[in-house]
Amino acid sequence: MIELMAMLIIIGLLATLVVTKVADQIDKARVTTTKVNLKTLHQKIVEFKMDNQRYPTEEEGLEALIVQPSDVTNYPPDGYLDTSEVPTDAWGNDFYYELDPETGGKFRIVSWGADGEEGGEGYDADLYSTDAN
């Protein structure tokens, strides 16, 4: 009976280690996926600017990539994205589009990270399209 209990404890400890490692890999994959989406959206905003001589307004936001703004005439028939919805970050949160951010760039797109709130560290840290490589 004691041997059985010891075996169950060992199996439990090993399972905990495996689950911890898998969870960490899932979090890393979410960060990578979000960075890829940020980079793609950033490139599509630049394409929008090249075609229309302006960036989408903050009111239009990322929706301007899938729904033609009323004052834009040089818009691709299927929009700028291959989807009918603006993608979300890997945690299911909407991206935040910011025109002329305080950082000095023309625009940036932000994911607030795992916690969905501004700031944070680790997997809760904010991710920016201007940093996505």
C-alpha cells in the first residue's frame, strides 16, 4: 500500500512538471501569434496609407481594413484583410489602434497582453506593432 502511495505521488509530481512546461509553451505561442498579427496589421495599415494618402482615423480604426470608409475611393474590392473580421490577439482581446502615439510614430497597434489591461510584465506585458519582428 505504501509503495502504491509513493508511486501515485511520483506520478502526480511528474504530471505537474509536464503541465507546467506545456502551459509555458502555450503562453509563448500566444505571444508569437499576437506578434505575427500585429506585424500583419501594421503592414496593412501602411498599404492603406499608400493607396489612400492617409491613415485610418482612430474612429475608423482597424475596421477600415475590412469596411471601406466613405471618403476613400482607392479601396481593394475585398478589403485589405483575407478575413471578414479584424483579428483579435491570441487571448481573444481586440487590438487597440492609435494614431500619432506619444512615442513619435505615425501610428501603432497594441495588444494589452494576457491580462487585457495596459501595462504588466511577463505574459501580461503590452505588445506593440512597432516592436513586432
